[in-house]
Amino acid sequence: MKNLILLVILIPVICFSQHKPLSIFDNLIGKTWKADGNWNNGSVFKQEKSFEYSLDSTIVIANTIGFIDQKGKKLGKRNFGIRQYDKKSDSINPKLSLGLISNGRH
């Protein structure tokens, strides 16, 4: 009887305390992070990055908007990245990171 009571108490605790490795992104999800400034050469820098969960929260997608023209006037999609937890290495690995525009201003 004691074992049964112990199981009834522990099962919900064990179920709710499962490891969520991508939870480190929780504070970033659904928000837009903005950076405005200037490069060392004086040209303007502007970037907006947003994060979202996808595939039942098994991956994190990062979208970046930045300047897509040489003059630094036109904003557009600049980079796209995917992060996924790798059980073998027990780490979060970039699965894909695409620089959508390359204008030499990195």
C-alpha cells in the first residue's frame, strides 16, 4: 500500500519534470530583438531577429531582417536558422543557417 501511494505521488512529478532542452529559448520566443548602430566605417547597421518554436517545439527557428542593399536603405530577409537538440551529444546544434543575402557588409 505504501508503494502504491508513493507511485501516485511521484508519477505526476516525474511526468512534469521531463527535460526540455530547448527551454533556454523560452524568453526569446515570440519577441523581436532589435539592434541599431553604425559599423566602424560609419555605415548604418540595423537588424531585427525573431525566434519561434516549430514542429511541436522540437526546433527553434530564427529569422533575421537587415539591410539587403549596398546603400543600407532597404530592409529585407537576411538570415534564417534552425536549432535542434541533439540527444547523442546532449547539445543544441544548428541544423541550418542560411545567409539569404550576401552584400559584403558582415
